[in-house]
Amino acid sequence: MTECATGHEFHHPWEDDGYEPLRTQTALAPSDAQALLAPLAEASAAIARLDARLATADAPVREGVVARLALREAAGWLAHHHGTWVHPADLGLRQAGLTGSVTAAAMSGRLKATLPSTLDAGDQPHTLAEDLAIDQALQFARLWRRLAELRSWAPLNDTESLTHLLAQLGSHTPPEAALAAWRQRFSVHLAPDLAALPVLLQAGLAAQAWAEHEPCYGGHLPTVALFLAACLCRRRGATPQFALPFWSAAPGLLETLGLLAGPAWLPAFLRVIADAGLRAGQELSRLQTAAERAAGLHRTARSQLPAASALAVRLPVLTARALADQLKLTPQAALILLKQLVGVGMLREATGRAAWRAFVIA
């Protein structure tokens, strides 16, 4: 997962003249701290606002946002590292086992059946996504979602857990001494010079320090380093309701960050976080609007519409079969419910098929 395209080498912060390596750096320079004030305020506000809104949202909406953010993060990661855009809804279809190989579909002229939302959005890929890259993106989505949902999962707690996470992300384990030094500074006992810093700054510095062991090229950002930043925020309690979003930020912000080094890197990192947090808030608003549309439907006392709409909000992709299984309905009854939800504009059919159809939030 951490392989990068060849090209101009990614410049690490310590490669700039006059920049002291983070393992020995004891404080941010005053000029650096001044430059961090505005982006830190924006990132902190976006993340705090998102967390507060999720904390008060209904459970189906909260779970649905986390599930969809995982796919949005995967889509952003795929676009940044492999230069090809796949719509999160299409990643959801693939994750649910409803579509197959992109390569085989392209060869047989059935690409529209495999990437329906991507092509409907006018995002004809210049470079076709490889199946292996899509599988890697979905693995990233699973890990991001696991981090968001399971408070008991703490990959920074011990070396064995961290090493296992690296393997799941497709990364090698750095030398034992380097791994121990990073954990000692950022995880086991937070270094004194870091303890007084806001958590988002701790996370950014942790990512910079880890990037030394994760070489990338072509301006691509280090996958593991940034995932560990999310792990650190979760461990510090900065994101109780979700995992730190990053890759779903605007592609231009990610590209800019990949070209920066030294003191300029950290403010740009915070701007990416702020943008990703705002976009996650938009996803939350979209789901809340969808739930309100379903709530306006006429229903009887025995209606299954509330349960059906809650399931549609909770799951990124919903089929008649899944709805029937969950609510103990006949397939025909499930289809009627889905048609009602489509009729009020809550859902849309995502595959374009006449059979084996799937539905996503409109």
C-alpha cells in the first residue's frame, strides 16, 4: 500500500538546510508557531464541530457517516497515490461484492456496470484503476473504519500491535531501535516538549517523524505516517466519534502538502485536516437530510419504513436482499419499501441494472 510512483523524490522535513531533526527538536520556533495559529484554529474548529455534531446525531446517522467517510478516505487515498478517481459509491459496491474486476470489465466493454457512479459523474478516468490498487484502498477503508468504531483497538499500545498494523497497511517495519524511539517519543511516554502542544500538532509532528522510515516519491504523501497521526488523535481522545479524516480533502491541498518540507509542512497538514473535516460535516448534513425526507413519508403503525430508512442511512450500499434479511421481509415487500424511499428522493439506484440492483443515498 505504501508503494509510490517514481518521479521527483518526496522531500522530508529534515532534508532542508537548517532544520533540526524531530527526534532532537525540543520546541517549535516562534516564527513557526505564529504561522500555525490560523490553520490550527481552523482545523481544531472543524474537528471539534464534527465531533459535537456526531455525538448528538441519531445512531444510524452516526454509523452511516463513519462508514461513508471510510470509503471517501479510501477514494482520496487511491486518487492521490494511483492517479485515478473511483467514486466512493463504486468502492462501496465493490466492498459489498456487487461488482468485479475493473480490468475484466474494461476488456469486455462493461466498465459502466463496474464504475457506474464514477462514469455518471463525468469522471472518466484517464488512468484505469488497477484491481490491486482498489483492493488496497478498500483495506485502508476497513482499517480507518475499525479505528473509528472500535475504541478497544489501540495499535500504538505496544510494538506487536503496531507491527501488525504496518503489515496490514502493506508497509515494512523500520529498524527496532527507530521503532522504539518513535513510540517512546509519541506513544509510550509523550515527550515533555510535546505534552503542552495541541493534539493536532502532536499528530502532525508524529507523522513527520515517522515519514523518515517511509520513503515516497513523486510528491506522494506517506500513508502509514498519516494513519498513525489518526491513531494518535484517537488515543489522545481528540476524535471520540470518528477517526481523523485526511485523504478526503481537496486533491489540490494533498498535492501541495506532498511538495512541502520543513516548517511549511505542518501548517499545510492542518489545512488538509480542516478541509477534510468540513467535507465530513457536509456528508453528515447529507445523511441528516436524507433521514428527514424518509421521516416525512406517510406510514401506518405497523410500517417498516422507519426501520428501512434507518438501515439505508446506516449502510453505504443497500440491496433488496439485505433489506429483506435484516427486517425479515419478503423480497417483494423490501422492493416496495425501496421504491418508496427512492420516490421521496432519499435513495437512488446505483448500478443501472434491471436486476441485482443496489441503492445508495441520493
